[in-house]
Amino acid sequence: MDELRAPGVTRIATKYGLIQGVLSFAVNVASTLAGIKANWVAVVFHTALLVVFMVLAHREFKRTHRGIMTYPEGLGSGTLLSIVAAVVAAVLVYVYLNYINTRTLAAAIQAQQAALEQRGITGAQAHQAMQIIGAVTTPVGVAVLSAIVAVIVGFIVALIVSIFTQSATLRS
């Protein structure tokens, strides 16, 4: 009998990355619809969600590879999981902001303008700040920026999680 090949890092990381990306998007939409502003609690929640999925992916990898996962495999798996999740969430955010809830960004820009006025920033400074905010506050801008941040945070989380989930190290 031929021995079945164990799923590789890519397959496992992609599976959990897809789940993470869709779930993160769903949480963001739910909080937006509920009127909850982004704050440190949301960041902690999303990071904890990422840690959970990364640990689950590492556990599955070790289960299918005789209990062994090196630090580089864990780091690669966690990073890939984060990239997949970031791309999935970014695409969903783009579709949501561009086609489903097109008023979200306009409301965010108005809120930023009101915050600038409340701080006493008016005239040329306010105009310059609003140009910068307006350039980033587009469906593409939000999707790209959120993907970049998610990949960076995911890599940092993978660096840390892999320390605790590795089960073997390479010896020279």
C-alpha cells in the first residue's frame, strides 16, 4: 500500500488563513453595523483570534507530521496563514466598501473632518490633512493598508507563537 502524503505547510496554512480572513471580515462588519468604533479591544480580539488559528494550524501540522514541527516551519506556516487571511479580508473589505456599504467611508471622512475642527485645526492645515485622509480612505486604500498591517502583525505573532508550538529544532 502506498502511504498517504501528509498535507504540507501551504495547504494547512491556507485552510486556516481562509477561515481567519472570513471570520475577521465578519467581525469587522458586525462591529461596523453595531456602531462600535475600532479601539484597543478590537485589536486584542483580532490578535487573539489570529493566535488561536495559528495554534490550530500548527497543531494540525504536527499531528500530520509525526508530532514534529521546526521553528522555521512554524514561522512559515504562521506567516503564510497571515498573508492568506489578510488577502481574503482585504478583498472582502474592498467589495463591502465599494459595492455594499458605500456610505461607510464618506461617514468616516466626515468624522475625521469634525475631529480636526474640534481640535481647532482649520484652513490650509485641515485641507492638507483631509487630502491625506481622503487618499487613504478609499476602498482600495483601506483594503491595501489593512492587508499590509495584517501581514506585519501576523509575522510578529508567528515569530512568537512558533516559539511555543515548535516541537523540534534543526541541529547542525
